[in-house]
Amino acid sequence: MSASQQRVAVFALGAAIAALNVACQPMRFFARNGYYAGALPPRPADSVEVYFHGERPPCPAVDVGVIQYDAARDGTTTTQNLVVDRLREYAGQLGAHGVRELSFTAGPVTGSGAVLFGSVISTSVQEVGGNAVAYVCPGAPR
């Protein structure tokens, strides 16, 4: 294999690993209004306000983007509280003042089973994901 073929093979392998890494991330961000990840300084997650579907923030909000949390890609059992926490953390990393239109999505049902004294015992858990719109309040203190 020539040096140029080796470079192409290494590049292709790196691109495949990067694509796999992106595909396995539980959080996805779809920017809006010219914002992008890293455009704003981060904020503490506990300062990020949460408004569920149908609720409105108390300011004229400007959307930063849509955040999607996919429970199936997380590797942990998720609850609605965990989804809210993860969305707040990510919105804080983006520098958003809050998330609005938060809604939950049903993820896969996971389960396990065992045989105990000749009986099959099984459990199943409905995973939960979520979507929210991250926003900023123009003129609000950082």
C-alpha cells in the first residue's frame, strides 16, 4: 500500500469513527437565528428556566435552537426528571436563559429477566426522551 493510499485509509477510518461518535450522542442541537454551539458563554444549569409545552417565558424570547435528548443513545435508564436535568445542562452549556416547549417522547422499552425457583421473573422500563427550544432573553443579564 502506498503512502497516499495509507493516508486515504486513515482519513476514511477517522471519518467513520467521527460519524459513529455523532450517531451515538444522546443530545442533538439544531441551531436557529444564527446561533451555534459556543456562540454564547455558558450558564449554570440551575439558572436555566424550564417551561413545558404551552407555557411562555416572561420575556420576548429569541430561539437559540432545538435540543433533542434521545434516551436510547444515553445508556442509562431515564425518567422525566432526568430528561429535564439533561436538557437544562445542555441549554446551560449553550448559554441559553431557558428552555420552552419542553415535551417528552417515548423511548424504547428495556427489560431484563431471570429464572428464580423455576419461574421467569422479568421487568421492563419505558425509556423517556425529550425535546425543547433553547432561548435567550435579549437585554437580560448574563
